[in-house]
Amino acid sequence: MAIVMMASVHFVENLAGIYDNYLLPTGFAAPIFTLLTGVSYRIWLRSQLAKGVDSQRISQRSIRRGLFLV
């Protein structure tokens, strides 16, 4: 659902330029992606803690992944 909404945001608003003709919930795409990012990070964090990975290693991986995205 988030991917479809994000595609509609990019197509309708940026490429087509016809946003006024459609009633799409494009304002919800970014918040849904943000929510899913937080939920997936929490799931990953729990799995790392369950495997016994120490906090310093988790922090290093998180920072490295964040810098990769930036």
C-alpha cells in the first residue's frame, strides 16, 4: 500500500502535473514509510538482542546503515 501511494505521489505530482484531477491520499505516503522504517528497525533490534549481539556492535551497524542511506 505504501509503495503504491509513493508511486502515485511521484507520478501524479511530479511527472504528470495533474494532481488537481485526482483524489489520491498522497499525503500519507511519507508517514507510512516512516512508520514502517521504525517498526522494521525495532524488529531487527529485537532479533539482534535475541542473538546476543552486544550494544556496541548494534550501534556500529545502525550508524553504518544510516550513513549508507544518507
